[in-house]
Amino acid sequence: MAKELAAHELLEVHELLIFKTACVAKSKVFSGLVEDKKLKEILDEDVELSTKAIKDLRKILEDSTK
């Protein structure tokens, strides 16, 4: 059962989606530039977690429009 979201809630989810998308882009760029192994691992983990968050946020938006 999909929950209908109010307009301000949809806007907030959309803003989070934009933020997480920017996080992935930034982490991918910096991951290719850093030489420190530990920092690269942190950035790669951030890409993975942010990608999952993006999928979850998209699902929320899709479910709210059904």
C-alpha cells in the first residue's frame, strides 16, 4: 500500500535525491584523484551507500504517485 505524500514531503524527498546524486558525482570524481588507500575506500563506500539511497528515494517518489 503506497502512502500518498504531501507536496512539501515530495519536495523534501526530491531535494534529498538531488543532494545524494551530487554526493555520488563528487565522490566518484575525488575517488579517481586521491592516492591515499583509506580515503579511496571511504569514497568508494560513500558511492555505494549513496547509490542505494538514490534507489530508495526514487522508489519513494514512484510509490507516492501511484
